[in-house]
Amino acid sequence: MTHVPLNSIGRLRSAFLDDALYEEQRAELGALEARLEERRAEVQAGWGEKYVERVHDKGKLTARERVEQLKDPGTRVFEVGTFVNYGRQFGKLRSPGAGVVTAFAQVEGRHVMVIANDNTVASGAWWPMTPEKIQRAQHMALELKVPVVYLVDCSGLFLPEQSRSFGGARGAGHIFKMNSLLSQAGVPQIAGVLGDCIAGGGYMPIISDRVYMTEQAYMVIAGAALIKGAKSQKITSLDIGGPEVHVHASGCADIRVPDDETLLACIRAEVARLPSTAIDYYRGGTGPMDPAQPARELAGIIPSDARQVYEAEEVLARLVDQGLFWEVMPDIGREMICGIGRVSGLFTAFVINRQGLVDDPEHAKRRRPAGILYRGGIAKISAFSRACESDGIPLVWLQDIAGFDIGAEAERHGLLAYGSNLIYTNSEKKSPVFTILLRKASGAGYYAMAGLPYDPIVQLSTPISRLSVMEGRTLAIATYNTKLDDDFEIVTKDPEERAAIEQGMREVEQRIEADMDPYVAASRLDTDEIVRLDEVRPWLEALIEMSYQGIGARRVKNPRIWSMHDLHELTEGLE
Amino acid sequence: MRIAQAADALGITPVFGVSEADRDAPYTRGREVVVLGKARATESYLNRERVVQAAVQSGCTALHPGWGFLAEDPVFASLVEAHGVTFVGPPAHVMAAMGKKTPAKRAMAAAGLGVIEGSEGVLADAEQAAEVAASVGFPILLKAESGGGGRGMRIARSLGDVHAAYGEAQAESAACFGDSRLYLERLLERGRHVEVQLLADRYGNVVHLGARDCSVQRNHQKLIEESPAPTVEPAEMARTFEAAVRATRDIGYVGAGTMEFLLAEDGRLRFMEMNTRLQVEHGVSEMLMDVDLVTAQLRIAAGARLELSQEQLKPRGHVIECRINAEDPARGFAPTPGKVTRFGPPLTPEGARGDIRVDTHAEPGYVVGPHYDSLLAKLLVRGADREDARKKMIEALDAFVIEGVSTTIPFHRAVLSSEAFSRGEYFAGELPGFTAPSETVAGEATSP
């Protein structure tokens, strides 16, 4: 069998979920989505209208306006790291989006990574976490081998906080190492300098293959103010490092252009000179098609309450083209589903946790909760992940996982070793991996299913993601273990002591709950972006297309020579 | 039946996939047959997995989906291909793109075809609807992006109607299709239904086989078709042919397909939709151009290049087709299931070889079942010109003998004999020369 034996999965929503419950779940999520939209708007506003006007008064565009003009009309921009530094305070100041826009965009039909300093936030200065955010974007581009466009307009480090973004392994200077590594890997880098480009910022464009400067731009190791202080010279920054100097005298830039609009048009023209994409080639004669059941229904199918169950097949059916899917090893480890479908016409592998109860293979006629890692499931996804690696199939992990099974039986089975095997497998992956925290991402389950510490190229959270070592209630019980009986009831009868224990448990639970908020994770860069459930499919389309954009950058096998077929024959028997 | 004949001509052994109800149908006699399942279409003809399984198990290399049921289902096309069987039709993704309103319209406009004026894709809200409506002119039609079958549609005749119509259409779309998105088009009420037959191979070679006028329809059910389309200005027709061929090539279409147009009172053809399958009325174009479309489909599926260039395709005369259904025109076209006791198609007169054609699966003793549609036969006649074809068709209808069930022959005779039909003065949806008997009798009219 060398065909990819896809079959129809999924049903009409009304066949498994009645309108009332669907609407109720949709409404619950709707409130969380409204908050997401509000917060996105808040970040996108930067420091507000006053600063936008200031940029316009200089005859420049804002960072987001630049991205809009750079991209192909009618295409969507996929921003990453929107919520980095969200809610953080630096003295009296905030740094929306850490003062930089990092986004996947389509330019001349090719996906690129755009890194644009937000000139409406402290003139594009680098805050604590800004270097990490830029490096994260560079890392994504390096892994996907998609071109990088830098739109530089940066006044340098935000000096009051300089010590927090300078000295460490991921300090500002590491951005330039990433520039170098991208160059070494043959990833095209194109820079436009559209304003200030001081000190560290000065290095960022230079390593790029092509450097454009507007007449308002200058690149300097030290700006006018510093020169005045150090050398008692009065001279403008434009005189020190404007296009007159860098395009003509120093050769640090290639081309000077009058304004932002012209520069952006020139960058589009540069991207157009790159080889066109291989996406259509790898579709193998077919084309992109929507899921048979609408992807936007995900928003009403997955309940916000993490204790409520849903059908994982119905989620997959709304993510793969036409709802066509090949489930691999369906009879083993039924708590997990793994298999292959197409996204935007391109082969894509999925692993997802089933919810609810599944048959317990260890005990005949008993059932056990899914959404947990057991021996069979771990072995299955480990083998599946290895086959994807061997075949060059991008792998998407859809997490809604409470953790590993625990207890005497689990230890006797050697779940530690099974888990380590999986971790080793995921650690040496070279083929693209993406992780989506649909809902729960708890404990070692988060690690085992390729959570961010295992280097997925991009990790997305949703408004209902819960990322934690354990649930708040679990930790509260563990903390007050000695004070509780077998039914987790407080033992003592002393009313004062009881009240103290109750309050303590409540506080532990609340603290953990607060930390599980996806915005907390996104603010710390513990996850790359928070997306609405109905955006998961468009995101996947972009990510998978990028995985297949280039040729020669990674292994892509045609299905005839997939080792996935061996796995299928070995587990299902020869047909 | 048509497909089996084409397969025979090419030396291919056809296998019929049929439901239990059709297992003894006359056309299966002496043929290899696979029973798909029970008579209910959902357990046989509409069950994708069963059809694919039947094809794989009977060792078929290709599957022709016919012209109903799964023929325009891109999931089915993908499923067939995924299991190693060639789907006789366009690639699934092209079929899917043509099945969606906005992308199809956009692709056609890009290739230079006229389209019905309206919103650029989906509307944001009622305000935008009002704005677009004002710019394209009233009346307008609000339509569901995921809709079909006339549901989720509302007409607004003036600016004052837009808000209410938008709200109603949105609510109905949400209820019927789980998708409340709407788009808007100018409503062109008096027009003719004209369609262009196209044929493309896998290598970008595309030809058209003329245009059919199918304006004689009842409830969107076509009853009489003819070709060439009598009321289109030659310059507009030529421009449309050229753009239709270009569009077909641009979208990567393969096989036989039909683009449907509305001929509005201003004389312009505007694209409505593309049918990505062979249509029931394909015989009209076959007869006009002396080609066999089913054979061409099979050859193209097997990878052959188009045999004829556009220059080699020459229309001959004028062709009219009447669909003869087992329905009673006098009783609101109610289906008349039962046994056909006599069945005598008209004979081709001496010296008129190839000028009369009868496509039918019926014969004396054939039982019209209650499960599927009631089409008994298609009668096609060629004349030197339209008037000649019209006269010959009336003669052929007179000679056609079907007894045991009521048929639509009297209806066709009435239409073809009418002044309006012969002058070509009628609009799509009208039935020239046919007066429906009053559908309600006194007493019934007051009942709820």
C-alpha cells in the first residue's frame, strides 16, 4: 500500500451537539475572545494616537502601517509575540508588544518573517524581552527557512532598563548572532532602515543581504548626543551615519530611497527576485481545500470548562482539508489519535488527545480517562513522531493533556522510561513541529507532547489554554496533604485552624489559576501567541505552507517511500 | 447507459454501481454490476465510502460519477483518487473552488468574463450592504455565502428594505447553514439562461462546444434546451466564448464542464456558476458539434490530448432537446410512478440519419420507481435552422408513444407550438404556451 488511504471523518455538528449546548459553549468562549480582541487592539495601539501622529509628522509610517504596505493585498498577517511584556510595568511606562512587531506575512506570494521596530513605543527602543522576542522570530525563520525582512527604526536600548537586556546568553547582542546564523544557513535577509538605527540596532541591518535606507535614516554606533558628550562635537546623527555616509562612503548600505513607501516597494521587488515557492509542487496535483465541516465551529465544540469533554475526531475533522484523514495505529493507545491529513493541500501529521473515557487495555471491561499519557499511547506517539521525522512530514501536536498516568501500576510499567523515550524522540527532531495548546497543558504531559521547552517552531495558545505543572486544586491538596483525610476533607475540628487551612488552600488554588492565564505565559514568552479557536485552521495553513515553501532545505519524502507505511503494516497487518 | 456505450466504443469493460432498486434495470443486462446498497440514495448512490469500496473491490481503474448524486462532490473525488482510482472529472480542488460563490466569481472576473454586479465577497454588516446596494442599483438579492437551494436569500427593492432583508437572510442562513455570512448581487429578474459547454484536457488545451439556451424551466428544472443560443448577439457570444475558454484554462479545469450565464435585458452575458460535471443536456452540444462528450471524458481521464481543435469544431444546424418525464403536467407536474406498458420512440425518417436522437433507459415493461427522478427519455432533434428544428420536434413528439404513465409530451407540444417560443420571446422560468390548470379547487383554497 503506497496510497495515503484517507477517509472521511467528522459529522455535521448537529449530529453530535445540539444547538442549545453549542450556542452556550460558543457564548462562553465568545466572552474570552472579546477580551482577546480588546487586548490585541490595546497592544496594537502602541503608546497611542499622540505617538502615531508624531511618526506621521515626520513623514514616516508606523510599524504596523509598514507591515500592511509590505504584504500582498488581501492576505492575512500572523503576528507572534503580541503579548510579550503584557501587563508588565517599567517604572511608569509600559512596552506594548515589547516595542517590536514580529509577524509572518505574504510578500509576492512568498511567506516571510517581518521584524519591525514599533516606532510608536519609545521610538522603537529595545526593552527587557525585546531581544528575546526578536530572536524567537529569527529562530522561527531559521527553522522554516523563510526570508526575513527587518524594518529598522530603533533608538537603541531603553537605557533605564539596559542591564536587563544586555548581558545574558539571550541579551541584545545575540540578535546579531542570529543574523549570522541565518546568513550561514542561506536564509535571505533584507533590511530597510527607516529612521534611527543606533548602537546595537546598527548591527541588525548590516548582516542582511540587501540594505535600503530612506533619506530620514541613519545608522551609527553612537548618535549625536553621545558624540557631543564624548568628543565635544556638534553634529547631527544624519551627518554621522545617514545615507550620504553609508550608501556612498562606507558601503554599509546598498541603496538610498526617498521615503517609506518607496523602500517598502523596493523590498517587495527584492522578495520577488527570490525563487518562487514550492508549495504548489508539494501539493502533488491537488490544491488547498477547506475542511468539510466548518473550522469556525471549533469555537463551540470545545467547552471552555476543562472538565467537560468533546470528541477529538470532530476537532481534527475541522482542521484537515475536506475532513479527510488517515488514522495510523487506531487500535493501540486509544487515548491518543495520530494520523495524517492535508492542510492547504500539503501532507500534515497530527497528534491529539482523546477526551472522556476509553477502554482500559490493562483491565478487561474497565474504562479509564483519556487525556492522560499511558504506556500504549506514549509508545504510539513516539513511533509516530519518529516516522514523521523520517518522512519529513510536519507534525502538529494538539494538546489537551492532564499529564502522565501516576501510581504503582504506572511506575511498574516504567512510564518514566516510556516518557524519556518520547522526549528523546522529540528532542532530535529536524522536521517541522508545531504545538497548539487547545486547553490543558499540564505537567510532564506538556513536555512529552512537544511543549515549548522541546522547541516546536511555533507554539500557539488559545483563550482557554491552561499551562501549568498541575491544576491549582491538585497543588492545594498536595500542599495541605498532612491536614486532609482520604476524601480530601480537612481533619481538624478546631474552627480557627479549619478557617486558616481553608484560606490557605484557596490562596494556593487562586495563585495557580492566575498563573495559568494564557496572557501570563504569553507575556513571559512561554508561548508564542494566543489565537482564537476559529483562527487555528488559518494559522495551520500558513505554518504548513511555510514548511513546504523552500526546496532542498529539509527532507520531504513522497508518500511512496514513507516509513509511515511500514508502521501501518506492522501494526495493522498486511492487506 | 451513455457511459457504458462510450466505454464499449473504447474497448473498456464498464462495471455498473447500482442500488438494490436498480439491480435488474434494463441497462444492467449483460453487464458487470456491483450492488452499492439499499434503494435509499444515502445507503447507495450518496454513500461515498460504499461507492469507492465497490470501485476498488471490482478492480476499476477509473470511476465515472454520472451526472447526479456525487458528481459534484469534491470530497468524493479526493476519496476516489486517494484509493488509487482515477476520478473522471476535474481535480477535486478545482471542483471545490467552483463550488464556492466568491472564489468562483473572482476567478471568472479575472479571466475577463462578465459577472453579476455585487459585493466584493462577504459583507461586513447591513450598513455595507446598503452602500453596495446603492452603488449597483436595485433590486438586489442578498445570498448566503454557504447557501444553496434558495434558502438564506432575500430580495430588497429599495434602500428601505435592505436592513430588514439583511436581518432575515442572516438569521435564515445561520439556521440553515450554520454560517450567517452574506453577499449581495444585483437581481436581474428578466433574463435568459444560457450555458457554454467546455472541454479541457490535462495539458491546458481547452475548447468550447457552443452555447445552449435552457430558459424553459420549471422550479429550476430544465425542460427544453437548444443550441445555438438564439437570442445572444454574435459579438457578445464570441467575446464570452473566448473568455470562458481562458477561464477554464486558468483555473486548471480538466474534463467536461459547463458555465452558466444569465443573459440580461441589456444583452450582456453574466457568469452565474460553473457545473463541474457532464449535464443531462450535454447531448444537445454533442449533436450540434458531432462529438461524443462521454468518450472524450474517458479519453481525457486516461491522459489523452483533446482530439479536435476549436477550428475543427463546426456547428451543424440547430438542435432542440425535450426532456420527457413521467410527470403529469395537468396535475402540477406530479410524478406518475408505474409501469410503462408501451414505449415507442420516433423513428428517424429516411435520409435524416443523425437528426433524431433518443437517449433513454426505458423500454416496454419498465417500472418508474418512486426513489429517483422521473426522467424517462431525452428527445433530440436537429434541423437546418431553429424553425426547422422546432417543426421536426413537434413531429417527433407526435410520433413518440408512451403508455402506462403520464408524461410531459403534451406540455412540450404546447410550448413548441406557441407563438412566444417560435419568436423566442420569453424569459427564464416562464413556460411559453403552457397554462397551468388552476392548482386549487374551491374549498381547498380556504383550508389552512
